[in-house]
Amino acid sequence: MKSSTPRPRLPLFPLPNVVHFPRTELKLHVFEPRYRQLVRDLVNREEDLRWVGIVLLRPQPERGFGEPPAIFPDGTAGRLVSVDPLPDGRSNIVLHGEFRFAVEREVEDLGRPYRQAVVRPLEEIQVDEEDPGVIGVRRDLLLAAWKLVGEMGDRFPLDETDLEGLLARESFEALVNGLAADLDLPALRKIDLLEKALPERALELLRILRSRQRVLDLLRPYRQLAENAEVN
């Protein structure tokens, strides 16, 4: 990581069904008292130190009394970029994902009600944006998504405006992570994507999109039969 990477101790914000990706924005509604405190603490820091680690809760039975819920070790460090405070103490916030990390160990701070951890930043593989293979995968991802939008319409989680926004993203990482964040995938599938290196993440997303297209292609004759039956 660059020397400007923040100190590897982060407050944690565990969520049951949300996976944050670097180079994407995450909007959250904060209502629990401990996370209200977290937001207040972040606001009181300098802007470049307003970091929080978004991690996914593991889907498993309740742990023993007093034990915090288990989390997946990989997460994304998000920087607080916007806070919209509400009159009753709740707030709407926006986090910008900066880098992936792995939790090394959790640490206690008796003066803070939220969890904290020492984390190890995970370097993202730097790809050559001009490499023919990278250009090809970028093109194939966008074409596959455009085709699904055209065929599925409102049933696809992205629309033409969303895809135009992805098309405008300058870096391959921003495109891949934006698509991973926006697709309607289960959280467990998304955490699997987050854990992969960027090239593998991109290829897995392409497989997912193409798999959906194959299903649509298989169902197309049956849809046409149904439409003809309605006309008759």
C-alpha cells in the first residue's frame, strides 16, 4: 500500500447483508446508539482519518453470552465523506471504499461501545489499463450487462443510467467493483468476490453475467410460447 495508508486500527461496522467494495460509495442509515457514537467520533477526527471497516457478519447460530457475533475476516475500509444528521440522533452517511483489508485481531477499548480491530491492508493487483486482455474483459463485462438490461428491463438491478456511469469509470478496478456492488447477488457471493484478486473478481463477474444470459436464452422459446398463447 502507499505510505498514506491510514494506521491499521479501525472501528468496525459489521453488517448482516452488505459487502462494501473499494472505489464504490456505500450509503448507510445509522440508528443504533453505538454506531451513532462511532459517527460522532469519526466526525471529530481530521478528514483523512475518518475510517471505518465494513465487515460481513457470518450466518451462524448465536454465540455464547457476551461474545460478539462472528465476522468474515475480509472487509473494506471506508472513508466517511458525508453525514446527514437527523433531529433524533440518527443519521444518513456515505462511505467511500478505499482499500480491502484482513482482520488480524480485534482489540478492546473500554471507552468505546463499538468493535475495533487491527487490520492488514490487502494490496490490489495493479493491472495495465492498456493491456489487450484487460480491455477485452472490460468490454465483455459492459456488453454482457447491456444485453441483460435490454432483455430483462426492470428485473435487472442496473438500468442504462447505471451502466453509463460504469462506462465512465476510468479504472478497471472501479468498473469491476461498481458492478460487483450493484448486482443483486447474495452477500455470501459478494464476500467471495471481495476476497478474490481483481483479475479473478472480474472474470467471476463475467461468468455470472453470462450464466444469467444462458438461462434467458434457454427460457426464450417458452416465453415466446406463453406470449403467443396470450395473443390467441
